[in-house]
Amino acid sequence: MSETGHLETMEPNPVWVKDAYADTVDVLAKYRHDLDYHIWGGDWCKDCRAQLPDFGAALEAAEIAESRIHHYPTEKEDDGSKTGPGVEAYDIEYIPTVVVEHDGAEIARFVEEERVPIAVYLADEIAAAL
């Protein structure tokens, strides 16, 4: 994990079923040495608490090194905007947001919610990009 902070919501969900997401885990594992995951969230955020533990479990199942997982805890301002490390540089408006980079270039981005879980969405995007 990077020195930017720690999101408790990224602690892997202990009841997440790896076998139910075998294809997703396979894609994440295939590129485990090539990709960096930048995760913005807040332990105060209900969407983050609902989604990030399963994503953390998927990264763990794919044996992604902690050095490739970067947490960016964010705070919510009175106007709804987010503040925290990297928020401006990565144009973060909603959380959770996960940016996947390959050799420093963004290849996939999950923002707040999709029709499928974070890991599934990103695995599909990664497979399409690489």
C-alpha cells in the first residue's frame, strides 16, 4: 500500500467467494505484476463500505502485491466536493473511484457504481485494454 493512507473499507470481505468470480480473478492475476490500482474512498462513505471490501477480496485473491495498491482517503466538503491526496490530479468527483494504470497510463476507471461489482467491471476493462 502506498504512503498516502489506509482505507479500512479495503480490508477484504472474509465471506467473498473467489470461485464465484474465477474469470475476474484470472484477469486480475494475469496482470498482477503490470498494473497499479489507485483507490479513492472514505470509510465514512456508505457506497465505499458496501463495495470496497469485495474489491479488496478480489485483489487479495488475485495476489496483487500491496505495493501496487494505493489508497487515497478522501473527505467530503459541505458543498459535496471531495478533498484529499490526488483528488485534483486525477479529477475525482465521486467515490469510490478506482483508477488502473499500466506503465503510468490510465487504462481503466471505475466511478461510484456500475451494473456489476468493481472487480468485474475493471477486469472487463483491463481485458479490453490489454
